[in-house]
Amino acid sequence: MRVAIAGAGAVGRSIALELVENSHQVMLIERELANVQPEAVEAAEWVHADACELSSLEEAGVERCDVVIAATGDDKVNLVVSLLAKTEFAVRRVVARVNDPRNEWLFGENWGVDVAVSTPRLLAALVEEAVAVGDLVRLLTFRQGQANLVEITLPATTPLAGTPVRALRLPPDSALVAILRGGRVIVPQSDDGLEPGDELLFVATSAVEEDIRAALGH
């Protein structure tokens, strides 16, 4: 994929390094000259420009990108970049960093955001996930609340031990997308049996999260 990242601070550079290591083409767009450090991510294309300027994005060729990531430390900038990427350049996937959780409600499709990543919320979710067995934990929100990535860990005493995936009575608007077991990532098949300690990852709407808990006996 070709990915444009607006903001070449610590977060933007870290994302760029990960993407480069996975053989993606990366372009970093940075307004502050002091942050333009090509030696930090040598394989990336660096552009010294203001990503909030339509002309800058045109010159950078954002229309050729598959993904745009708005990763600056300013929520206002990230919203403007997201809106321009989606409405002016029809970028297929727009990911935006949310710095202040109070602004999360803005990061939706009205501002061109496909996936909003709130670092404080994600950290809190990971803490909950680390200590909560049997509780449903929301890890990520897609399209401002229309769908969430949620996780639930089956306790040692789960009545579902040995139950095949096909026997789960999951509600509409939900899907079991992965099972994490002993360091493995399992794409669930209908005949796969569940085991105590399994971490189940679902994509679901907020309205059916409690129904998922009920289907798993929690």
C-alpha cells in the first residue's frame, strides 16, 4: 500500500517505521522543519508542507494513496487532514489520532474518518483487558460508534469449553473475527472448539455488546 502520514513527530515516525518494515510505501508530511528528519525513516518519502493546505496535498500526490493517517498532536489538524483526504482526494481509508478523548465524538464519517484511534482510551482498554477475565472490553471504535472491536476472555470455568464455534448463538450485527490462544492467532472456523483462556475478538455494534456477553454465558 501507499500510505501518507500527516505529522512526523514521535508517533508519526514510529508508524512509518512499522509500515516500512512491512514493505509499504510511506510518505511523511510535516509542517515543522525541525521535525523533518529523513535519517529517522530513510526508506520513507519526506515532504515539508502543511497537510492542512489543499495545494500541499495535491503536490504531494495524496490522491495516489491507499491510506492517509492523521497523526499530529493537534486534533483540529487531524480533523482537517481527514476531511480533505476523504472529500477532496477520495482516499479509501482514513485513520485519525485522537489526542483529547473529549473530542472523540467529532472523529466520524462526517469528518472523513474511517478509524479513530484514541491513545488514552486504548491504553485504558488494554489495562482492563490485562486484568479482566470474563468481562467484555472495547478496544477500538470504527466509524464513530457504528462498530467496535471488542474482546472477551473465557474464564477457566467457562461452560463453553469444547463448544464448536458454529454452536455460538451470536446476535445480529456481530462477528467473531479471531481467537487468541497461547500466542497463536486463530481465524475461527465453524468446527473449531473453544477453550478456557481463549481471547475472543468480535466486531459488533454497541447495541449488541450485552447480547454477546449473554451468548457467552456472562
